[in-house]
Amino acid sequence: MTKTRRRFKFKSIGIALFFFALSGALMVPIVEEIMTTIALKKSLDEVNTKLSALSVENESLTLQRDKLLDTDYVISYARGIYMLSKDTEKVYYFKDNTVK
């Protein structure tokens, strides 16, 4: 009886080690998938942040484009920023006398 118990004990230990190794080998792809998923989520967050920043910039540029298509705005902008005047106008510049 002792020999059969020893054989059964060694077989059960061998089977346990086999299943332990098998479960470890099956866990490797799972861990790799989890790491890949974490990296992809981080990348997705970065891309979404860039997308929101670019959306805001796109709205600003679209608004500026629409303004520049309006001729009255372009004339007003050029006269205000670049000090342009009509041929019949005289432009006077005043010093800023405010105390700072």
C-alpha cells in the first residue's frame, strides 16, 4: 500500500505542477493584453486632448476666416492696425499722456 500511495502522491504532485505551469503559460498573453490595453488607453487620452485643443483652434481660425471674407471688416482692420487712410483723409496721431 505504501508504494501505491507514493506513486499516487508523485503523480498528483506531477499533475499539479503540470497544471500550475500550464496556467502560468496561459497567463502570459493575458498580462500582455492588459498592458497593451493600458498603453492604448493612455494614447487615446493624449489624442483626445490634442483633438480638443485642435477643435478650439479650428473654431478660432474659422471665425477669423469668416471675418476676413467680410470686406468692411478687412477695411476696418487695415485702417486700425496699419494706420491706412483714404486719399482724401488726414490722419492725426496723438501721444498717450496717461500716467502709468
